[in-house]
Amino acid sequence: MKNRASSAKNRRSLPNKMPYQNHLLPVSERVSDLISRMTLREKCSQLIHEATEIEHLGIARYNWWNECLHGVARAGRATVFPQAIGMAASFDAPLLRQAADAISSEARAKHHQAVREGFRGIYFGLNFWSPNINLYRDPRWGRGQETYGEDPYLTSRMGVAFVKGLQGDDPRYLKVAAAPKHFAVHSGPEPSRHRDDIRVSARDLHETYLPHFKAVVQEAKAAAVMSAYNRVNGESATAHSVLLKRILRDEWGFKGHVVSDCGAVSDIHYNHKIASSLEEAAALALKNGCDLFCDGLYPALVSAAEKGLVDEATIDAALARVLTTRFRLGMFDPPAAVPFTLIKPEAVDCSVHRALARKMARESIVLLRNEGGLLPLDKKKHHTIAVVGPHGSSIAGLKGNYHGTTTGFVTVLEGVIRKVSVGTRIIESRSCEMVGEINNRLGELTCAHIPEADIFIACLGFSPELEGEEQPTIDIDGFKGGDKRYLDLPEIQKKVLEALIASGKPVILVLFGGSPMTIGGYLDKVPAVLMAWYPGEEGGNAVADVLFGDYNPAGRTPITWPLSLDQLPPFEEYAMKGRTYRFMEAAPLFRFGYGLSYTRFRYGNLRVKRMERGSAPISVTCDVTNVGSRDGDEVAQLYVSDVKASVPVPRVHLEGFQRIRLAKGARKKLSFTLTAAQLSAYDDNGRPFLEPGEFTISVGGGQPDDPASGAVSARVLL
């Protein structure tokens, strides 16, 4: 009665406003009132991503399409953070949340400035189709760079952090609205994504492909979810009764809206051939849980409604969810009532955000090899340094896909120049293009510099022009359609690297790209290897910080590096057997969670204690000490192994991690808690169950079978 009386009072206090215009009323009441005033065609006009203006109701034109994978994308000036896979390599969820908060501040500033200038077009809205939390189940997938790696637990922690950072913590308004994607079971191949029918077991679905989506929905309260292009077990993921209705809404309690991937509703008719017309496709998607179409399907939607293929009540329910997001963003409220309208344009690509991008880039770098302690470099020892390769002075390897435009990308060459004295000679030679035939002139220049240089920094790898989202025109030297045929360096880059190795002088290999590379044949010839990923606008400074010891690296690879593709199942297969560190039996080149440091850490005093007799939760504590000669970060990782299960289970699985900083000689006590869900197995129907038995709990700087991790283990009976 009190709430009803309060609502009535609010209406009386604003006599000239209709209820949906009264920002003091509950959002649900305002949405219902607005829908009641709309015609069928007006309703349909708001269910496509290019929503039209409805002038008499005060609804502005609005384009929902926007991206912010690692910074506001495709909309001009913005801070460019490292690509998502690099940010995952930081294993630093709190820092990722800070980056997402900075991104959403820039998004707000750009949106409000665009509106003031009368622009309401694409890429300037407040709804962002990010993050991409599909699992990087196979390193050949070109879009794997957009993800947080191959592990459901790491992906869930990073995904939750990113969504919370984007959406903010205001009790009333969303800062921006996040839409984690692509729901579900979607990770290539790119060329066939519009027609593939992914067959997946119930166990793999619930154990591997869904937990991180559940986390961003239930923990981070994501405002939206984007569906995938493919079918899953015969049903289109964009019109999937099990995924979108039973699991997402009924079981997980999702209250937000579902948006289709762009063109996915049309795919239901044209490519999956589930519907005989676009009208039927639109109706099928709406009835099975898709609310907003990124598709030019307004005529088909209206026709479907007028023909009775979908009833108006279903349209109203979808529209209510869609409009609720816009209301929660403050789009129908006085600007003064929405705190985020106060963010100034000066926030965009500001010095504070640039510093944050550099910090994230530093934390993302993985030291894969450092034989003989070649790194860090002595700034006074090497008088002639050669920066060689296509990524040395190019910004292509800094960006990653879905990027913005910054006021200044810093290349590796520039970063190195800033580190050394004016008395040091720096030689730069691109040496070769990314792929293709060797340029004889460039090749000659490289060879000419070999006698002059004391040391080589070889900047090699992939680029987003070769690996990424569906690229039908790409079919060259190991790359096809956005994906990779193999994981070797392109042949032309191999020739350059081999020429440098043949010189007998030290070579530091700095790799750029969004995936592992099969470089095992070079490890006994190259003393130092860094993985820089696509490190963003401050990438060159970050790489130089690590090379010269101004920053002690601690990144960990969020994906397994295979020795060769012979260790992997076929790319097209989605069964998890033999895939990722959780199910792969063969020893890889580098394990998931692997990364070196310039200092050393020792683990000890591991204690595992049941907090309740005979069951979970379990308390795990462990000491870690910096026993080396430098201050540095460590990424402590907790792994669980079910020693003898009655059903197939992962070989080992990550269930906790902490990135900590320790001064040399310092010690810290780490604490973790394992829940019953983290110890559960999955039956043939995909249902979790906690099985009594013996479990191994390990804590270290990597996986327990990695000699470099220093992991300690204990067993517990449940």
C-alpha cells in the first residue's frame, strides 16, 4: 500500500507528465505505461538495432550497435587497452575492472557529446556488445584473441570483473549496458559460422561451455546477452528454447534482454533453413527468447505480427525487456538525475587512462623463456641494438580487432629508444612483410645490419588483418577466412629469424598476436622469448619496460601452447576430449598458466581444511615467499583434481588465482575457499553432483605438473 500511495503522490507532483516520463516512478511501471501508448508498428520499430524515432512519445532515434572489447571501438578517439586475450594473461581481475570502468567513462563522455552535437548514429550508444566470453577451445580460431582464454573459471572471473566495471555500481542507473557474447557454444570455424550445427554433449555443455555465462548473468547482473550465429544440437542459438528460455531465463533468472548477433535472425531462414521465410524466422526468434534483432528485419517483423505468426503479448514482453535497458541507462530522465552525464569529454584517452593501459599491457606480457638470464637488458651494456621485424615499428601489432583510435600508439622501436641513452645506436629494419614473398631489398638490409648489432630484438608474429572475425578474402600462407591453418610463424618471418640466429648474436623474440605459436624448433636457439599479444596503445613502452627491467613480468598464458597441431582434435569438433589443459593428455610446449619472472617464488605450508565435516566448502591456505633478488608480482593458482571419479572429469582444473606483489624476501599467506560446485562432477545429463572421494588440491605459480610452478599439493577426502 505504501508503494502504491508513493506512486500516486509522484504522479500528482508532476501533473504535466505522463507516467513513463516521471523518473521518480519504478522502471517497470514506466515501461508498461509507455508500451500501452504504442501501436504495433511502433513496437516493432524498437525491436531492431536501428530503432527509429517516435516523436509524439519523445522516443529518440537510437542505434544499439556498439563495441568495447578493449576500449570504445570504431568511434574515433578512445584509449586502446590490450586485446582481451592479453588482459586475461594478466590474471588480474581487479585491474580489468578498473580498465572497464575507464572504458565506460569514455563511452559516457563520447555518447553525451555526440548527442549534444545532434548525432545518434552507430557506435555512439550506451549499449555495448562486449565482452566476448566464448571459450578459446582451439588456438586456430581467429577470434580467440577477443576472449579470456580456454578456461571456464578464469573466463568467469574476468568476465564478471569486466561487466561490473562497465555497468558501474549505481543503485539506480547503469553506467553502460554490457552484453556478454556469444550465447552459446561458439568458437569457430569462422567461414562456416552462419550455417554450422554444433553438436555438444550435455556434460560438455554444462561443465565447460556455460559456467562463465552463468557467472556474468547471476554475479555481474549483465543487462543483456548476445546470442550466437550457429545452431546448437539442431536449434538456432538465436531461437533456442533450451538455451534462451529454460536455462538463461528460467534456471538462471536472467531479467535482461537478448540481442541477436548481426544477421543471425536472417540466418535462421537463409542458412540454417529452419524457417521457410524471414517472417517465420523473426517469429521463431521472438517466441524462443530473442528480444532485439541486429538485422534489417522491421518489415518481416511487422508482417509476422500482422499474419499472427507471433502474438502481440510476446512482442510486448520482448519490448519491455528492451525498453527497461534504455530506462536504466537514464535515456528518458532529466540529465541532472543521471550521475554519469557529468563525465566530461576530457576523460577520453586522458593521461590517467593511458597510464592504466600501460599498467595493463605490462601485466599482460608473458615471459616464455629467459635462458642464461639474458633479460633484463643492461641499458649500458649494448651499444648497438637492432629492432627487427614487421612489428618493430608498426602499430598493426598493437591494436587487435575491435579497436579504437588513440592520439598516439607507441611502437616497440619508440619504447626502446626512450629507454637507452643518447649514446646508444638503434637500428630499425622491418626486414619483411607479415606474409608473402621476401622483399629482397629489406632482406639485404637485415643481413647488412647483422655485423653491426650487439643484440637483436625480433618483433614477429600475426596481425588482426590475418586472424580475426570472418574474413572471406583472406587465403594466404596459413591463414584462411579469419582462422589459422597452422600456428607456425609465416615462412617469410621464419627466414628472418633464422638469419638472425645464424649470426650467433643474442636474439630476443617478441611475439605479437592473439594465439599461441608453434615455436618449439627455435627455443634452443633463441635465449629469450616474450609474448606481447596485441598490447594496445602503450604496448611499445610496456615491452621496453619488461626488456630493460623497469618492470618484472608476471603474465601467464591463458591458453595452452601445443607443440604442434597433431596434439589437437579436428578444429570443427566441439567435444572437449583432448582439448585445452583440462582434457589434453599430451605434454604441450607451454602449459596454460605458465609464465616466468626475473625473481623466484617458493610455496609452502599448504593447509586444506573442511569447514564442515565430510563436505565442502573447503578452506585452503598457503604461504608464498619471494626468494629471488628482485621485487615482483606472482600469480598464485589453485588447481583441483578428482583422483578417482565415476564419470569423466577434467584432468585438473583451475579454481582460484590471486595476483600479488611481493618485495624480495617478503612472504604472504594466501587464502582460498572451494565450494561444493567447484568440486562437483557432471553426469551424462549435465547435472552437477558432489561425489565422495579423494581430491588433490595444488597451489603454485602454474599447474602442478609444471616444474617451473613450484606448486605444492595436498589430498583431501570428502
